[in-house]
Amino acid sequence: MTPDELGGEIEYLRTRRHHVGFGEVRRHLPRALPRRVERQVAVIILYDNPFSPFTRKVRMVLFWKNLAFESIDGLALSTLDALGAANPRREVPVLVDGDARVVNSADIVAYLDHRYGSPLALPAEPLRRIEARAWERLADGVVDAILHDVSIWTWPTHHRMDAPPPGLLEAGRRDLQTLFGTLEHGLGEGDFLCGDVSIADIALFPHLQSLKVLGLAPEPSTCPRVCAWVERMRALPFVRRDLDVVRRGVAEKFRGREASPYESERIVWRGDRLEWLFVNGFHDWWAGELGAGRAIVPRSL
Ligand SMILES: N[C@@H](CCC(=O)N[C@@H](CS)C(=O)NCC(=O)O)C(=O)O
């Protein structure tokens, strides 16, 4: 059997095409489903990152659809210029599939559904689809913002020696409690948020899963449905495959390395992440970050 038939991940060495460093590219092969390989005209390239909730969302959909793709860690300092050529905002994920270059995780997921069909991440039924998109927006907007803004002091890249501004963690904890209530209600008696597994679950999972490390996870006593849903998601084969990528990423990018392969001083601040900070009154703190040269705001043009 060839590696393609076996399925799995192999390290993919530097190619002229990508101009990126060794170890930043990995090829993910489909799990024994040759039909998919035939349907796939070009090798999909994903400007990826092991840890970003947005790339994890796209990766899970790729794994779920059993598509082969080549993953480039777009946020590694050695590949940032290649990422900038694909997306002027220098944000992952970006997906390149033949002539198609798709930026923004929600657009990528919609493209993959449209181009490669079932299993569909966006429900086919119109009202279900509206609902699923609303959950995805919630995940990509305010949920991502809360987690980003309160977690900075725990990042293995930045080693911040200062403390969060007073009240920031409390604001995060308060809003997360509201979110847990909304999720508990949204799940009701169902196994997933919109009937079957959908983009609603896939977009929210990386955020909910990372809460444990931050000591902010929902409690089974008050949020039994959310806790059971997290475990249900964890057990899905395509989610497990993604969790493996995250685990391997931690080992490869941080353990036993002198310096992290990522930016370790400045933080990229954008839209929702700033909005959540400002609406909670932390604009002066952020102005201090900008003044100290620790904040970057992306340019879209
Ligand atoms: N709206 C974008 C957001 C993507 C995004 O914020 N990506 C972050 C990683 S979580 C990024 O690439 N930031 C640039 C950086 O950290 O240098 C999407 O849904 O794809």
C-alpha cells in the first residue's frame, strides 16, 4: 500500500513552489477513501496554524470531508511573507485550491461545501442554515474575542511578565457564563446545536475545548448539556484527528526549542477583539499597548 492509500500525515519538505522552511509544511492524506482523491483535481493548500480556532474549524471540515491537503504553518515567522502574498491581512486560514484562493474561515467552509458536497457543514435546510451561521458568527466574533483577550498572559509565545488590567478576567468570566447559558438553552435535549453535527458545533468546539487550560471551563453541575456536548464532540473521528494536530503542534513548536517559531513580542489586534475590549472599558490599557509597540492592527489592502 502507498502512503496515499493508507492515509495519514507525512512531513513534506521544502518545495520551490512554497518558499517556506522545513518543518512548516505537512501533508494530510485522506483516510482510505480513494473516491475522494479522484474527485480532488488539485492538492488543496491550507495556510494553517496548529492552534488557531479559525484554522482548526477549517481543518476539521477538511478531515470530515476526507480531503487531502497540504498544511503550511502560515504564522511561523519563516512563512509570514508567503501568507502575506495570499492574504494582505496576514491572517490564517487561507485555502488555495487550484485557481481558487479563499480567505476567511466561514467563506472557506462555504466553499468546501459548495465544491466538495457531503458531509455538509452548513445544513441544507434554510432555517437550520440561518441558525448554524448565527452560532458560527457568535463563535468567530465575541467568543473568540473573549478568549483571545483574557488568555494573552498564558500564551507560550509571549511570556508576558505583567498582569492583566484589573477587571479584565472578571469581564471574561461574566460573559462566558452568559454564553454557557445560551449554549445550554440552544442544545436543549439535542446532541448537537442544529440537529446533526454542523458548522455551529465545529466553530464553537475549539473555543470551548480550550477553556479548561484557562481554568474557565463550564461546570457539569450548572452546565450539564454543554459539558456532555464537549465530550460528544471530542469523540468524533474528525475532531480527534484535529486534536492530534494540536497536540503534535505543542510538542513540535514549543518543547525543547530555544525560541518559539512565532512572533513573541507584538500582538495582532483586530475587529471583534478590540470591540470586546473597548465595550468593557479597557481602551486606555490598549492605548498603552499600542504606545509601547506591543500592538499591531492588520491592514486589509
Ligand atoms: N475572520 C478571520 C479571522 C482569522 C484570524 O483572526 N486569524 C488569526 C489567528 S487566530 C491570525 O491569523 N492572526 C494573525 C497573527 O496572529 O499574526 C477568519 O475567520 O478566518
